[in-house]
Amino acid sequence: MNYETTMSGDLDGGILDERQSPNRRRIVIVLIILAVLAAIGAAFYFMGGDAAPAAGEDDKNAQAQTVTVVAPGRETVVRAINATGTLAARREVPVGVVGEGGQVNRVYVDAGDWVRQGQVLISVDRSVQAQQAAALEAQIGVTRADLQLAQNELDRGMQLVGRGFISKADVDRKTATRDAARARVNVANAQLNETRARNARLDIRAPVSGFVLERNVETGQTVSAGSGILFRIAQDGQMELQAQLSENDLVLVSEGVPATVTPVGTDRQFSGTIWQVAPMISEQSRQGIARIALPFDKALRPGGFASVEIKAGSMTAPVLPESAVQTGREGSFVYIVGKDNKVKQRPVKVGDTTASGLIIASGLDGTERVVLYAGGFLNPDETINPKLLKKK
């Protein structure tokens, strides 16, 4: 039984080996063919492998994303400086007490009124001063009477000295008396004129013509030299904007440069010109003031806030939409598309903003192809399919 079983097993194994041998030979042949193909491919790669990468590059270009680019060229643009500042009177004249002061009888003007030079703004009680002036006038009458008496005595003495009735010394004394009386008359006149001048200064008058900005006095109030400022007057009603400019912008402006001022809270615009550029820069803010002269208008309220656009000449430079300019850690940059359709970062310096876009002060000559959109989704050396957008 064992013998038969063993013989049967040997026969079955031999039959299986004969059936499997053709399959093994096929596998070996396939492996040999693959090895030969691999060797041929390796040799082709090292000896003349330009064709394969080229095909891969074509596939890569075919799969690249389409990106809109623009050649900005160069435009002549008006250089505009935008700033803010405070409205003020161009020449603000403070008005206070110039005399000895007293109780205010009446105030004739209020804030918002126009006044003429020399116009009475406040009248002050002068009852005591009027009596002093009357006393001085009476004193002048006394001194004039003394002068007339001394002159008459001198005239009589001159007639008698020739006849020998009085001496020459008596005539000299009478002449001195006459001169002293005349001097007393002059002193009295001077004192009266001084009193009248002081009384005239009791009334506070407008030192200049202009627009009353502020009033700080009321009827019945007692005023003196220490009362401070009672009125503020804008001379001739002239206004200005004190625009705060950086050091870089300050060197671009000069006297006579036009500007457009827009007060906060209104859409009205006022045309003015720079009449003074500050000779100093603030050490704290690193800014200077450009003073812009403005015509009078009640909408220009001193102390208010306003924005200004200053026309600082023209320049020729590339102009790009804001979407084309990116911002990184090292500043602004754009993506430039090279001849191989690969993008490169190019640092740029951005200037002013115009209606057409951003002025590129440096970094571009205008002939480059600049990525217009989707710059934030690109990486340096990435291959794209550029689509040129023609500028209108």
C-alpha cells in the first residue's frame, strides 16, 4: 500500500513539473526583455536624453495655469501729494486792553461780524477820567492868565527901562517870569493831551479790518491789562490750511504751488496756493508745515480739520493697478514673466496713487510683462501661460 502510494505521488509530481516548466520559461523571457528595455532606456537617457525632458517640458507647459499679464509702459502723470492739516486764520490778531481799563459799558460786535480798522469794539466807563480832563482844562486857563500877566508886566518894564525908572536887572526878572509862565502853560497842555489820549484808549478799537473769530467779554465786566484776549480777528478774513507734510513731500513743494482743500464734514472743495513752506522740521513727528492760503468762506472754520491734495508737478513713470503690486517682508514687489514664461519677483518702490493706479517710482522700465492678477497664488520660478492684456 505504501509503495503504491509513493509511486502515485512521484508520477503526479513529475506531471506537474512538466506542466509548470513552460510558464517559468515565459516569465524568464519577459524578465529578460524588460531588463533589455531598461538598459536601452538608460543608455538613451545618458547619451542623448534631450528629447525626453523636452517632451516633459511640453507637458508641463500644457498644464500651466493661464495668467493675465500687462506691459505697463510709461505715462506722464501729475504728482499729487495728499495730506491733512488744521484750518486757521492766516493772520490772527488778538485784541486786549491797551489802557487802564474799567467797567464795560457796551460791546458793539460779536463773533462772526466784520469790523473796520479803528472801529469801536467796547466802550468803557470814563466818568472819573472825564473829571480829571476837565480839571486839567481849568488849569490851562489859570496858567494862560499867569502868562498874560507876566507878558504885560514885561512890556511895561521895557518902556520904563529906557527912561531910567527901572534897571536892566528888573527887566531880566520880568522876562524870566514871563518864560516860566509860558512853560507852565505848555506843561498843562501836555497833561491835558495825555489825559485825553488815555481816555481815548479806554474804548477798545479794532487794530485791523477783518472777521471777528472770538469774543471773550460781556457788558458790565471789569477789564484791565491783565484781562487777557477779549477778541480774535482774522485780518482781512484770510484763511489758511496748515498741512502736515513728511520730509520727502516737503522738498517737492514750494510757494505758489496750487492745492485743493476739502474740509471734514463737507464735500465742498476750495482752491488755494502754498504761500509759505516751514523752514523747520518737527523733531518729534519728523514733519513740516506747508501753509496754504485760502479765500474767506464761512465753511472754513479755524480749528477745523481738512484734507488737501497738492499738485507737485508731473513725472513719467510706469503705472500699475493695485492688484499687480504685492507686499512682503522686504517691501513691495511684482511678478515679472521672463522669456521662458517663468515668473520672477522684482522689488519695486511705489509712489503716489492716481486714478489709473499706483505710480512705480523705481524697479521697472515699463517694458516688462507684469502679472496683473493672482500674484498672491504664484511662486518664484513657476511656469505660467501668460495672456497679455492690452492697455487702453
